Amino acid sequence: MIINLALTYARVFTNIMNANAYEQMFQALFNWIHNLTNEYPKIYHIHNEGWKCILGDLDQAQAKGLGIALNKLENSLSILYFINFKLNLN
């Protein structure tokens, strides 16, 4: 039996919108999860198990901050991040 499940681990409201702030936010979330479970989150695309996605607005600063935090989470890998932007040009 396959069970598809979506859980909200955290919601963060912030008025600071730069990559450094988002990196610190994601790092704090990963550390919080580690403190609760004694394990860091596993990301499916890195570890072949665990979280399959992280949802957010993922503007440029958020995406960069998440990328930096993921790289610190698993710094033994060379990880290349691609960010796709949809541009509305008039």
C-alpha cells in the first residue's frame, strides 16, 4: 500500500528577505528537527529517501538560502541547484 502524505513541519513569517536570513531560517529548522528526532532531515533527491519537496514562495533569495542550507546539511556532495523563473514580459 502506498500512502501519500503531506505534513506541515513549520511556518515562518518574516520581514527579512535576503538569502542570508533564509539560510539561517532553514538551518534553524533543520537543527530544530535534529534536536527533536536526533536525525537531520533526509532529502529524497540527495539521500534517496525522505522529503520529496520543500514548498515555499521560493523567490530568488529563498531559493538561494535553501540551497546554501542544503549544501551545509550534506556538504560531502557537490550539489548543483537550478532555479527556474517564470518571467512575464510585456
